Amino acid sequence: MPFGCDFIAKAVSVHVGGANVPAWLKSLRLHKYTAMFTELTYEEMMALDEIELERRNVTKGARTKILQSIQKLYSRASDLRAMHERLSPSHPQRCLRCAIATLRQMIATPMIPYVPAPGESSDCVDGFVCISYINDRNVPGLIFNLLGEIQRAVFVSGRQPMDVEYEYLLMLFTVFDKLSNNEAFTPMQKQRVHQWKRLARKAIRPADVRRQRVGLPHSGKCEICHYKVIIL
């Protein structure tokens, strides 16, 4: 089933000011450049290079940081696929906590609605299919697909597994909420996430753990794996 014209029109006209960019820049301590970024379309932001940033009077240090951060945006598809592979029960580095931390990081990055290729099915766009069928440019679909894998692993039989602490479950609720309020995701994705959230509430109430401060590093690793790397 082809996607509606309204959703596609929104995808091609989004400026980065409405695509998580202000919060993203703040997390990178580059918020002084927010005004500059809000003048750009998403595609223009992703195409920024050293010459253009210098022309816009961006300092050398900030230019380096911006370009490195944009390169990380380009690597999201491969990072999400790698994390999906690591969720296999037989994978030696399987870690649900890392997968949740990865999603917390990814959902806060700039993105716009995916524009499907001619003839591409809505299931592929929504991420309802095997991840290998999802286009690398479809970052929302890849995020949604990984979230589905985590949902099934964490809330199997509607119960909280013993090896996932409340802090990570609360982090997962944050991902649910951010996805539901992000224009890059489709109505079908948001509807499915609403169902997952209702199921998750049977296992845990966010209010029960919200008073606890989650002092976890803002990275694509859980606390254990993050500090394990530091020690090594």
C-alpha cells in the first residue's frame, strides 16, 4: 500500500529546527549554532562540509565536532543493524541493556520522515518486515524494528525479566514517548508503540521508578559495558 501524499510532503519539507536538532546541538554543547542550523533543510545539514562551515564563520573546533557528529548520523543504519544482530540469543555479546541505551541515543538524533521508493510497501516503510528488507535511509524504520525486537525480548509473557533493571525499563518508556511525539515516525509505528507501552505498563509503572535518578552514561552502551571498555 503506497504512503499518503501528506506524509511524504511533510518528509521533503522538514527543516532541521523541527527534527530534534536544537536538543541534539545542546547535547553536543554546540547550541550557539542553533540559529544557523534552523535555516537549513535536513538534506543541507547532512551535506555540510568544512568549506561551508568555514564560510558560515564556524570556529575550527566546532567545525570538527559538527562534521564528526554528522558522520555518526550517517553510520546510524549500520549501527542499528549491528545492534539488531547482537540481540540474537546465540550472540556472545548479547546485551539488552546496550540495545536500550542505543535506542535512547538514536531517538534523540535529527531525522525526518522516510520517503519511500516507488513501489515500496508500507510494511517495509514502517519496519514491520525483516530488518534486511529495510532501506538504510529509513532510519525511523530501523529504529522501530530494533525497538520491536527489544520489546519482545524484555516483555516476553508480559513479565519483567530478571536481568533488566528498572532503570533500563524506564529508559525504554522514554523511547516510547519520544517516538510517539516524533514526526519522523509513521502513524502505524506510533499506533504499535502505543500498544507496546500498554503491555509494558502491566510489568512496570514508570511512576514507581521515576523518582530514582538514572545516572547512566549517554552512550550506545549500558553502564556495565561502558565501564568495562574503560577498564580494558
